[in-house]
Amino acid sequence: MEQRRLGKTDRTVSVIGLGTWQLGGDWGDVEDSTAFEILDASAEAGVTFFDTADVYGDGRSEKTIGQWRRSNQDAPLTVGTKMGRREAQDPANYSRQNFIDWVDRSRRNLGTDTLDLVQLHCPPTPVFSDDRVYDALDELVQRQAIAAYGVSVEETAQALTAIERPGLTSVQIILNAFRLKPLDEVLPAAAEAGVAIIARVPLASGLLSGKYTAETEFAPNDHRTYNRHGEAFDQGETFSGVDFETGVEAARAFSELHPEGVSTAQSALKWIVEQPGVTTVIPGARNVEQARSNAEAGDVPPLGEEFHDRAERLYDRYFRASIHSRW
């Protein structure tokens, strides 16, 4: 699989990575055995970037990856984790001592002295412009507790603020065929600054798999049930913030664009990979088949200009008016 440089580091990561929110919870239950099978299948398919967070299953996802990594020490792998969501979302909690404590916990969970990449996990907006935050992160790099740091954001304005910091390695942002705003300013700014772009929620919480209908129901402990209107966290994290029924209709139209022999989900992932400035895309997988299919998207032939033009017209038709200004 194609590898791209991770920002200003000397690491490279696969263009298709693996998001592991589902290994911790919030997508229904995933058995431990299935989790390890998903990690195995992803690595075998050429995936070299796993994304996790300390809050996914209160550390379960990190521990699972740490255990897998100990059993696969020769596998080329970069693990990006995130921190900051285990406390109340008060800017005062983003302090040097909390960073040390959070990093130490993730190091224990992942079983490593130095974390490959630590990202601030969608913190409150004032955090992005706080000099003390970046001073503390730079200190952690100097102490070799972390190798690099980045941010995960809800809004494009937050990303643009963070990109101005010289020590920043990456920006993780929601980017998919139903969420185009990052293309306007964030991706060009990141490319100019040498900052990696990690595209998350690439399938709009599964809408862009093309498999859902308006009648599809999800488990009670699945965020696609309990956060559909932003009841638990930012609405943009669930279905990219789009209305579910409208998303199903748009996904049906998007599914008509994919080339022969390529699934709707693979087309959606490849569309992101082809955006200038994108480093890696991190779809989740609930089973081995999904993990393999997602990874295969990295080898899909170029989609072509007509595909991209038609995808943008779908966005204009269904979402631009309601979505573009929000995030």
C-alpha cells in the first residue's frame, strides 16, 4: 500500500489506516477475539497506522493495540492516540501536569516508553491558542515521552489556529464526501506548513457504505443511536452531522458513481485519498471483512475527474446549505 510521510517526522504511514473507536465501545460490542482479528487483517493488508484514544472504552482500545503490538513487534506500525476527553471540557484542565498524567497512562496502556503520536482530542476552542499547551507538548517531546504531537478538531477554524504552531505534526479532521469544508482552507494550509492531515469519519459513520436504509436501526449503546442529534458529544461526530434520512438518500446517489468492481465504501475512501494534502484515512472496522475491504481501497485505480465533479455536485445538492457553515 502507498505510504505517505507523517508531517515533519521521518515516519511514513499507509494511506488507509485503521480507526479503533469501535474496539473500545460506542459502536456496540466487539469481542476481544474479533478486535485482534481486525488488527491482524489490517496489518496483513498493509495498514501501518492505527488511531486510538485514551477514552475509547476507558483505555480498552489502547490496551488491545498494546497487547497486539507486543505480539507483532516486527510489524511496521505507527500508533496515534488522543488525550483530553477523560476530564470535563474546561480549558483549565489542559495543563502540563494533566498532560504528563494522561501520557503516562497511555504509555502504560500501549506498553511503550515513547508514544508515536499524541493528539489533543477535540478540546475547547481556547486550548488551540494557548501557548502553555504547546510548551507542555514540546516538553513531552524533549523528554521522549512522545515522539510527536497533533490535534483532532471539530471545526476548520480550530485546525487553522493549530497549523500555525511550528511543532505541530498533524491535524485530524472530519473529511468525507458529505463534509467538504476542509478542502477550502485547511488542506492547503496544512500542505504549506508541512502538517499531516488525518481524515476521520471518512464514511460518515457508515452512511457512505451505501448499506443503510431509512429504517436501519442501531444498538442502544451505539453512538448512531444515542448521539444522532448531539445529545452526548458534538453532533458532527455522528453521520458527519447530516440528517440521517437525507444522508441515506445522498448515499444512494453516491453509490451510483462507483466504478465497476469497486464498492461504495472503497470509492468514498479513495475519494479522500485523492484529495491533495491528505496523509491517511482512518475508517473503522467491526469485522475482518470490513478491515480487508477498507485496506483494498488504497489500491483502487484513480477515480477520475468526472467522479470528483459528480461527487461535489451531490454535496451541493444535499448538504452545502445546511452543513458547510457549521464546522
